[in-house]
Amino acid sequence: MDLKFSEQDEAYRKKLLDWLASSGELISRTMQGTDDSGERNPMQAMRDWQKHLYEAGYVGMSWPKIYGGYEASLTEQVIANEELARAKIPPSLNTVGLTIVAPTMIQHGSEEQKQKYLKRILRAEDIWCQGFSEPGAGSDLASLKTNAVLDGDNFVVNGQKVWTSAGHIADMCVLLVRTNRDAPKREGITYLLADMKSEGITIRPLRNAGGGSHFNEVFFDDVKIPKENMVGELHGGWAIARSTLDNERSGLSGVVALEANFKRLLQLTESASIGGEPAIEDAHTRDQLAQYWIEIEGLKYLGYRTLSEQLKGQKPGSQASVGKLFASKLRQAMAKNALEIVGPYAALTKKSPHVMDRGRWVAGYFDSLGYGIGGGTSEIMHNVIAERVLELPRSVED
Ligand SMILES: Cc1cc2nc3c(=O)[nH]c(=O)nc-3n(C[C@H](O)[C@H](O)[C@H](O)COP(=O)(O)OP(=O)(O)OC[C@H]3O[C@@H](n4cnc5c(N)ncnc54)[C@H](O)[C@@H]3O)c2cc1C
């Protein structure tokens, strides 16, 4: 891996910076959540922003050109990552579509599916969600019970999914269903693409401990899904689900978000005090900040290694679990540290006149706990690393 920037790379960086400077109006409209007529419409503003970003060449950078991507070099992707993070541009509305669904579809989807969905994901025309977990199937995902029966040209789906992030705004869903109850549990699962507007789908929001409502329960009651929306073979969904999870974990290391969290924490240490002195002057706090920064940099280079392997055509594989585990622990450590600095102010609600930073720190702490669960819990990441990276024997047979 060579990360030296050539003259050509620096010219690419300049082009990106010029483009960012000329996009200021759209960036502020997206931040304010208004559409082009000035009306408040955060969803439309986010869709417009992603389309703008895509048309300039900064979404789908590593994707094959035939599916609307740019086949950009590794260094171009690194430069774009750095500069877009530095510019604090709005996050993508379609993270699941871009980082989880599309790589799986490129690898396993039919040509027709790729042509139909991939460009729409790039332009945020379809927002996607992931319908894997169920009330009785999270870590042990292969125990899922949502049932699908092939009836003529359609699957008829009945059952329930849970913790479906963005389910309430999604147009489409990657859905795991059981199609053979008599087979061993991993051999009776099929991978489908469900239209979230289909008749028979009911979505109920769930509230998390931080007060947010980003995920949902999704109920399927005789929902018809056309047979052509099956990815791969009938009963062959488990291997595809595994590659979706590897893609999810490789994306979840989220260095850009960690850098943003770190910068906010740094600002907090400059404004809050410990023992009457600015927190930034406290030796222990300074040590911790330095350690966080070192770990974020380590994670960044681990991410570049994964990206470099992906660009050579290798799958993200189990090493993505190392990044996911490390990133969620780091995020939790920073969030806990912020609460310690905020001290008793952490107990105040958003509406209190004395609340610090509109209650961001306590909400951030609760959100950070979810990162050790979503996409596979930290305990499961330890198991994956032990078995698939270190090749240790399985502790429990299933
Ligand atoms: C913020 C967030 C977003 C999410 N978004 C989605 C989404 O969009 N789509 C989706 O399908 N799901 C989503 N999930 C669900 C997530 O994938 C599951 O919560 C996760 O896989 C754990 O499953 P569970 O909640 O059923 O816990 P369980 O599997 O019941 O686990 C309970 C506890 O037991 C431990 N445990 C279980 N098995 C083992 C084992 N073999 N060895 C050691 N310890 C074990 C776990 O680590 C955990 O601490 C999301 C979850 C969160 C928190």
C-alpha cells in the first residue's frame, strides 16, 4: 500500500476543494433541511445533496463503471474521505444502501437487479433498510422464523423483523426469510428484496434509550414479493447474508464519524472545567485525548488496508470484525469520558436552561452503547475473530 500523494493526486484534491467551495449554498440548505423552494423538507434536502455528491464523482467511487461507479484509485478515495470529513459535509441518507446492500448486490445479484437498483442507490432515489434481526434471532441470526412460501410468481411472506434502522423512511429492504423449515437452519434461508410500500407491511417505530427513534419493528402479513426479487438461489441466502454482514462490519468502523466525535470532545475539554481549571489542562484528560487520537489513526490505516484489499477484488472478510469491535469500544470510551467531564450537568434534560450543548453528551453516550450491538455484538465479534481470524476451535457447537 503506497499512500504518498503524487502531483496528479494533489490536482485531484484541488479539484475537490474547488467543488466544495462552489457547493456552499447546497451544503447549508442540507444542514438546514430545506428543499430548493425554501420549504422545510429534510429528506428531500438529503436526497438532493447525495445526488449532487454523486454527480460530482464522490459517491460510488470504488464501484465498477458499468453500474454507475467511478472506479477511482485508492488514493483518490483516501483524499475524498479526508477532505469531505474535514469540510463537515452532511452524512449520506442512504448508508445501508451504499455500504451494505450495493456491495452484496454487485457480488451476488442478477444482472437485471444490478441494472434496476444500483444507480438508484447512488442517487438516493431508493433508501434501503436491512430486515435481518427478529425478536428471537439476533446473534443467532440463522434461527430466524419469518416465513416465505413460493406461490406462482410470488413469495408470500409472514412474520416480524425488529430493530430495522431507517425502516420508516426506506423504499426497499434486504430481507432474510425461511423458505424450508425442514432443512438445517442455515440451509433453509432465502435472500429477498422487498418493496417497503407493499401491501401487508406495518412499521412501528421503537424509541432508544437516548430518546431517538431511528429503528422499527416491521410486520409482514401475507406480503407478496415477486420471484425476480430473490438474490441468488432458493434456500441459498445464508452465504449472501454473511457477505452482507462482512460489508456492514467493514463500514461500521466509521473513522470519519469517530474523528468528528473526537473534535467535539476536544472542544468540550476547552470549554468545560475540572477542579476549577479548563479540562484541557488536566493531565489525565490530555493523556486520554492523545490515546483516542492514536487509536483513531490506527483504525484509519486498518480501514485503508481493507479498502486496498477490496480494490484488488478481495472480500472484506473477517478482519472487518476487528475494525468494528475496535471502533465501537473507542466510541463508547469517548462518550463515557465526555459524560465524566460534563459531570452533574449530564443529568439535565434538553429543555433545562442549564443544559450543556443541548444534552448532546448524554444522548451520545446512550447512542454509543448501540454501536456495540448493531451489526453484531462485541461478544460475537470476539467469537468471529477467535474462530475466523485466529482459527481457534469453536467454544460451542450449534
Ligand atoms: C442501533 C442498532 C441498530 C440496528 N439496526 C438493525 C438493522 O437495521 N437491521 C437488523 O436486522 N438488525 C439491526 N439491529 C439488531 C442487531 O443486529 C441485533 O441487536 C444484534 O445482532 C444482537 O441481537 P439481539 O439484540 O437479539 O441480542 P441477543 O442475540 O439476544 O444477545 C443478547 C446478549 O447475549 C450475548 N450473546 C449472544 N450469543 C452469544 C454467543 N454465542 N457468545 C457470546 N455472547 C453471546 C450478546 O453479545 C448480547 O450481549 C440493530 C441494533 C442496534 C442496537
